Amino acid sequence: MNEIARPPHWHDTTQTADGLPRLRWTLAEFERLSELGFFGGIDRERERLELVDGELLPMQAKGGRHEWVRLKLQKHLTLALGAAFDVLSEPGWRPGGELYLEPDILVCGSGSRPTEVRPADVLLVIEVADSRLGYDKGLKAHIYATLGVREYWVVDANTLDTTVHLSPSAEGYANVTTLPASATLSPTLLPALAVSLGGLGIA
């Protein structure tokens, strides 16, 4: 297929699996549209979006089960870790480049601006999934691995099984293990922390 010449003021495009081009958005453009209320937040609920490889990706709606699991886990981590750590929920993270991500939970040392935590300072990222496990275990895992996030958990909101991702590289995580809800999880960078999702009282 011949390349079509594009005026210099036009957006770049991305190429998707169906072969059709998509407009490539920059982080600056995304943030400006957000400020203008294009995605809601002024007269309606704000849409949940992430910016990945120039594309705006809609996130799953916040189901009741998802929110309950996230809330219980975030509360446990906050109480267990204390004031020396920040347990951030959907911080609107800008880890560098043209990325805008909203991890369900991001843990780092206290003092960093939530939106600007360096990937090297992230101690743990957790995504809770009830209907998009494939997305969180696939594309999101690849993004976090490429960023160098050293430990990444995907919690199945329905079963409370947790897939732990370790040893990141540009190719992905080399060590991926799924543990049942009854297992005790202890993050490698937070060895004093132990949590069993089955023991959090999540009905």
C-alpha cells in the first residue's frame, strides 16, 4: 500500500491489527483535552482512559466486585506499611514518554508526587481485574516490564488468585507465577509485608 503524503500539521498515525491507521495522540494533547473536559469530569463522570503507544484505550467500568477487592487490598497495604510508604490508587501515572496509566494500586516510598513516580522507585504495582484479565496479563504486563517495574501483581477479582510478575525486561517478565487466594504473598521489595487475599474478609 502506498504511503499517503500528510500535511505537517496532521497527527501521526498508529497501525492496528486490522490494518487501518489511527490518530496518534501525544501526552500533551491528552492532558489538554482532559483539562477542557473532553473526557468528562466537569458536567459528567470522567471517562477512564490510558494512553499507550499513541492510542487512547478505554478502561473497564468500575464494577462493584472490582472496587470492593481494590478497596480492601489498598486499606490493608496502607495500614501494614505505615507512613514511610505511599499506597496510591489510580494516580494518573506519567512514567515517561507518551504514557498515561492508571494502575489500581501503586506502592512507592513516601514523598514522590503521585503522577510523577519514577519507575525505578516503584516497589509494587497491582491491577485488579474482573473482566479484562487478558489485558492486564498481556499488554499491561508488557508495558510495566518495559518500564522496569520490578514486581507486578494481577489479582483476579472473582477468584482472588494472584499472578505475580518478576524479573522485568524489554521482552516482558521472565518469572510469572499464579498463586491461589489462600497463599501468603510477600513482595520482594517489601519483605516485611505479608498478605493473603483469602484472609482479607472479601466475601
